[in-house]
Amino acid sequence: MIKTLSLTKTFGPTIALENLSTTIEEGSIYGLVGSNGAGKSSTLRTISGLVKPSGGKILFAGEDITGKDPTQIVTQGVTLVPEGRRIFPDMTVRETSRSAHICARTTCPRTSSGCTACSRA
């Protein structure tokens, strides 16, 4: 389960997220819908640790992951797979998600060797 408590993210004077409190239950599927600039990407990037929150908390499986490094967060199973970026054009969404989790543990899902073996960015 992922839970946010009063999650806030600002970029200078711009408020991208303001007091977002939500719970995403394990095994469920949710959609995050909004217009351009509504904070969808900021929400996902903050939860995955790619940007640090300005305030609030992020819990994953009951553990506080607020402000942790993305490499620590991904080893726990929280992964962000950007849509349509063609970062790994020959990999499925499942393989890409798995590679983020496994590469954080220094093993490539395709070659079973070091993480740099699957890097195509």
C-alpha cells in the first residue's frame, strides 16, 4: 500500500502538489487524470523519489519513504515507468518495471549481469 499524507511539492513559487492525502491499496489499479500542469507527473515523481517533497509524508507498506533516494525506493518495489519515452524500446512494460527493481540490486533482467548491460538510454 502507498499512502501520502499532506504531500506537497513546490518548484519555487509554483505549487505542483498541495496537501495530497491518498491511499492506494495493494493489488488495485488507479488512474491519475488531470489537465496539463495539474500535478500528475509531480505526484508520481515525488512518490518514486525522483524529486523531494516540500512537505508531507509518503508511506509504502507502512514504512516512511519520504525523501529517500530513488535507488532505495525502487528496491522496495516502487517503480515509475514513464509512458511513451522509448527509453527501452524493445522491452515490455513488465520488463522495464522489473529492470528498475532488479537494476537497483545490480542485476540486469535480460543478461543477469551488471546493470549497465541493459542501459539503452
